[in-house]
Amino acid sequence: MRDKRTVLLIGGLDSGKSTLGRRMLAEALEAGRTCAFLDGDLGQKTVGPPATVSLRHVRSREDLEPDRPAAPDALAFVGSTSPQGHLLPLVTGLARLLARARAEGADLVVIDTSGLVSGIYGQLVKFHKVEMLEPDLVVGLRRGEELDPVLGVIQRFFPTEVVSFAVHPAVRTTSVEQRAKNREQAMRRYFDAPLQRFRIKPTVFMPALPPLFDPAQLDRLLVGLSDGAGGYTGAGYLEHSPGEGLLRLISPVADPPKALRLGSVRLEESYRVKRVDLRNLFGTE
């Protein structure tokens, strides 16, 4: 570990990746290293709101406490709580944040990933993460043979060191319902800060709205707030006022954005997310 600069953690649902990442970072801190944690799990977040990938510089052991919600030092908007169908923004977002961590002095970055490891898409997601992030070390936490296809692909295509360990028997699993509740609570926590309301023009979106598009269809759609320099200052959601025919941005970010990127989830009143296919919404392919 002492000579590693980028460590990528891979494992299925509830495999203990976040716990292992905290232990690695704690040991590196004690050794005097400058550390950062890159949260690449879109749904079960350790840092930042769902539907984003998030960077946190680890300055002390207090930053690693599991029950202490961590605010991101930077984030990239992906727009979904699942990597399926969002591989490009997921991988490019992680790559940009890794470069930022390096530029800001981190000599060890531990990268957590989602629990999607099975099937063709699981292999594709992990393959392209390794391709873009070029980790020195990939650590797999496995149950049985579930990681064999993914780790085998990585070993055949890349020179990175790969090690794997069995999931610790003390690791507890969570139900589908509890995972959905965790996402809901994380989203509610993010929007619990004092909220700003900005009137939005229909020309600020990516993708651009089609001609004669009904803005009411964007009500409560999650959006990323662009800083105009290729990054994001945070997330928000849209609010449509039927009487006025206006769109407003609701966000805890104080400064108005340069532009908005449309996400692929809609926030219900409870902050539970509902997937939206933008192609169907726009009536395009």
C-alpha cells in the first residue's frame, strides 16, 4: 500500500468496500500521507448526494467516521442513482475528480464503486473505470466466484495489480427497501440546507429542450448545476409553476449556475427518486 497512489475497490452489494476504504485511508493518514476518498457509488452514498460522484479530502480521522455525513469538496453530476445507461458521465466524472484530487495534493486516492459487478454491464462499467482511472491496485471483495469475470477481464487487459479477499462474515446485508430508504434520506439531507430559488430560462439546459416542449414535464426533475468551467457546483431540482408557466431551480447552492444539465430521475415529495427516460420525455431517439 505504501507505494500505491490510486486504489479501486470492487465488490457486490454490501461487501464492505466503504469500511475497507476507511481503514486504508486511516492507515495512510497515520503514515503521513495526503489522502482523498472518491465516492463512485451513485446510490448508496458515503459522500455527497445520490446521482453524483463525489470527492472528499481526508484531513483527519474525524473525516472517516461512518456515521458522520461527509460534505463533498467537489462533485460531478451523473443524473441517475444507477450506472446503467450512464456509463459515460460516470466514468468521465470520476476521471475529472481524480485529476482534481491529484492537482490539490492528494498522493493516495481510494475509489469506492457501486455494487454492480454481475453480467455484461457489470464487466463494462468496471473495465472502463480501470481504463480511465489507471489504478495502481484493484481490491476485490468477493462472495464465491461472483468477481471472477470482472477481475479476470481487468487482469487480461491492464497491468494493474489485482488482489481479492472474501467478504468478512460480519458484513451485514440490507434489503432493497432499506437501500431505497437510504437514498431517500441522503437526498432529503442534501436538500435540508437553506434552499435558493432561481428563475430559469428554457435556453440553459443540456440537452437542449426541443421546440414547443412543455416545461411542465420537467417538474421535480433532478439537475446538475454547471460552473461554466466543465465542473459542477452541486445539484438541484426544477419546479414548474402552472399559473405562471415558469421554471424555477431549487437548490442548496447559493450561487446561480451558468447552465443546467438534466438528470434522469424525478424527485417525489418524499425525495424518493423515480427514473425518467429523457428520450421518451423529449419524444426523440
